[in-house]
Amino acid sequence: MVSDLLHHFDIHRSMRPDGIHPRVLRELAGVFTKPLSIIYQPSWLTRMVSVDWRLTNVIPIHKKGCKEDLGNYRPVSLILVTGNIMEQIILSAITLHVQDNQLIRPSQYGFMKGRSFSANLISFYDKLTHLVGEGKTVDIVYLGFSKAFDTISHSVLLEKLAAHGLDRHALCWVKNWLHG
């Protein structure tokens, strides 16, 4: 898995705090795969996260509105590439668990790989025209959650993952990643 992640790492990302450009790790994936695997194994087994993996460069990304208003920016943390690779390994384990246990409904489109806004729109339109064709009344309510992902409680997230049966190793690792 480490080799695959290194070979497919986005080389157009910004340089990270360690000064290693993502392109270097990608082009030398064959050289880095075994050493990184050796480093990642104890992290997984002990559920401990290296302090160095939490080093970040935080850059502001403009969202909308007046560029002079600091409230219109969101912080993006650029973590070390090596930490990012381990994060992707854990994400893969969580994603596999979620898919295997069908924890996300087929109607969920946001933030799901392979489920675009366009696919959601087509599905919605299909259901809407079917109901209207049957002469049924359709009410639609749209909700927007401004800055919703800026306020996610880590403890609530961990409780939800535990309630859905996520492996204890993964839960402990994620907790250590989030809280140090």
C-alpha cells in the first residue's frame, strides 16, 4: 500500500515543512517504500503518532467575499508527506470499514469518491420527475451549513466511529493523530 500511495502521490502539491518536495518521494518510491513501511508499522501497532508528523505549514485559502476580511479565509494545514501517507493508510482502513458495513447511504453524495454533484442532480431530477408524473406534491428544503466542517467535535467523531464498530487500533491511532 505504501508503494501505491507514493507512486500516485500528487506531485503538484506544495512543499511541506520537511522541505521534501512530493515529486522526490514519488520518483524515488521504490527507494522509500521499505523504510517508510518499517517506520509506519510500529506507529500502527503502538497506536502512537510521531510528533514530527504533526508539523504543519498553515496557509490561508480565500473562500469568498472581500479579500481584506480575514473571516473569508480558511486555514489549510500542509503536513509532512510522510505523515500524509500514513494518514492515507488509516483513511483507507476507515473507508473500507464504512463500505464493507454499508454505513453510508447510497443517497449520500457530498464528500464521497465517485459521487459527484452532477450525479446527485441527475438522481434528484429523476426522483422528482417520477413523483410529479404520478401527480404527487413535492416539497423541497435546501439547507446550507456555513463553516460546518470548521466545528466538528473530535470526541463526537471518535464516538460515532466507535459506535459503528471501527477497529480499536484505528480509533486509538486517529485519537492520537487528532489530540497528540
